Amino acid sequence: MAREKKPVTKLGAKHLIGYGAGDAAVLAVLAGNDLLCSTEYKTQYQAVLDAAQSGRIPQERINESVMRILRWKMDMGIWKIGAAQ
């Protein structure tokens, strides 16, 4: 779907070249971000969840992020396989 591009006039996800906060979060995940610093948590969380459930963000992409995050936590010594959470 084509979107009209608008100039960036402010910093922040909701002003990212005409995309809304939810779109910005989904695009960030699709671009490879494993963790997001949310400016509009409820909107961005729901957008990423909806995109994952609809298949726009493939399950494989989510799995890749989960594995990288768990590997990072293990490397930092803050998570161990089989540890009670």
C-alpha cells in the first residue's frame, strides 16, 4: 500500500517520515530490531502484536529476536537455561 511521504519536522516514532507510531514499531522489527524503546507503548505493542499475528512479521523473525535476546542474557549471566523465572 502506497503512503504519502511527509517531511520529518520533529523527532520521534510518530513523526518518522509520515508513518504513525505503530507503523514505525513494525518497520523497526522488520528491519531487524530485537528491542524497541517505545514512545507510545500501547500503540506500538498492539501494532507489533497484530503484525505478528497476521503474518506481516513472520514467526521466524520473532524467533530470531528471541534467540538473540536469550543468548545475550546468557552471555551477561542474567539468564540460565532451565532457571525458574
